Amino acid sequence: MEKKTSNALKWITDILNENNIPYCVGGGVATHLYGSGRQVNDIDISVSGKYFPTIIPLIRNYITVGPKYYKNYKWDCTTLSLNYKGQDIDMTDADTLMMKKKDDTGWVRNKEIYQKHPNVIKVVDGISVSLMDPRVLLEYKQELDGEHQEFDIKFLRDYIKDNFDPSETN
């Protein structure tokens, strides 16, 4: 992981942990922390929007957008975007986040996916980081397009096969 990404992850998770704010790191960073070799672009964090008023004063100088409601063909959510020393961090309201299904048959309420398995706590550079369970991450990423998503999906399938009992994967 690049130094700027590692520093930004430590900074934001320190803030969340110190203020007892439940969160979940997902996306490419979570996949990377499970062992994927793919370079990551941004840090994706899901957090209940009810904590935004607590978080905003602590990160005010790094906010680039939001919090604001955002909707396009793929996403329907409230987001808060940051840039910490050159590293983008996207915080999304986990309570309202919805993503259009890849087959275009409707919307997935991400909170329902997140609740299937508890987050995984992993120590990264001395900090406890709450990561999306790899089975949840796989289900989530299967609804997304892109070469980097396909790379992550293959990695996660292999990781789950090697680290979980098949009866635990549903």
C-alpha cells in the first residue's frame, strides 16, 4: 500500500476509533488488506450518516465534497468526500446506500449485504481497522463493473475458498 494511503487510513480510522464511531472499510483497500496485490485508488468507508455531525468538525479541513445526496445510474446515497494529504477518502452513509444491480433488475440496499457477516478487525500499522468481511465484499463487488473489480472478485473467491469452511460462505 502506498505511504499516503497508509497514512490516510491510519488518520481516519484513529478518528473513528477514538470517537467510538462504528465504520467499515470496504472496496479496494479492504481487498488489499486481505492480501491482494492490486494498487488502490481511494479509501471507501461506510458509516452511519447519523455520525456525520460528530465527524465533520474533526475532519473539516480535509472535506472536498459534502455531505451531500448523490444519485446516478449506479448509486443512490449520501456521501462525504475527503482528501488527506493527497489521498481521497469516500465516506458513505451506510444507512441509505443503495447500488443498482449489475443485471439492471433493481437496487440493492447495501445495509442488507453488510449485515450478513460481522466486520473483521485487522491490525494495520498498530491500528485496529474494521474491514468488510471478505464474503460481504465479494457479494458487493459482484454488482460492480471494471477490470479492477474482476481482479478483486477473483482474489476474494480464492481467499474465501482458502480461509473459510464452505458451510460458512452463505
